[in-house]
Amino acid sequence: MAVRLLAECPSLGSVEAATAGIAELREDADGEVYGWVENGALVAVYGLRKRGLSFELPWLAVDAAWRGKRYGRSALVDALRRCGRKPMTVQADESLKGWFEGIGFRVVGRKPGADGVMRYRLGWYAPRRPQEAGYGAH
């Protein structure tokens, strides 16, 4: 079921790529695959990988029947909670860039993909707490 959801991801795009992506993340000691099940059905799936001092979200997918009901946002918030106060990065095309920005991600890089479509690297950083050095600095 997760493969079917991920095959629709722009970054994967096929059952073969989704199968390989899941296998690669599961074999990585710093990678995990998480799913959201509602009423016995897989609603959302995402991958999370620790990279040095930060995390990356290689993919997140929501079943078409459940889109627009905030399951994607909830899955992303779950991923951010798992990161604790560590930064997280994602790769997105123009169609998803605004969605990630609406949650608090900021563009930290961009480059054209192999297909000529602009790809964005977006980062999320936990806000500083009042007792932390640099609080209130811009």
C-alpha cells in the first residue's frame, strides 16, 4: 500500500522507484518509514533520515481520497516532532513549495531538475526558546 501512495510522489514517480526508495530508507541505520492508518487504511506515509546534525524528509504522500483533510500536515508535524529541535530539509517542486512555506519552511536553495523543472530545497528550524542564546535576534 505504501508503494502505491509513494508512486504518485513527484520525487519518485513509479512503483519501482517507490519500492527502491522504501528499501533504501529501511536499510539505512539513520532512516525510518512512518505511516498513518485511519480505519484500517493507510492514509499517509513519509520517510525521515538523520543527516549529521539535521534531518531530511525524502518523501511524504497522502492517499488521494484523504487529501485536503490535513493528514499531510499532521504527518509533517509528526515528522517535525520526531526531529526534536533539530533542523529538517525537504526537496519540493513549484507545486509543493507554497505548501511547505505555509507550514514555516523557508527556501534555502534551488536548482533545475533533470526535467528542467525548478526544484527547491526548503529548511525548517525550531524557534529559539526565551532562555536560549540568540532569542529574539533576527
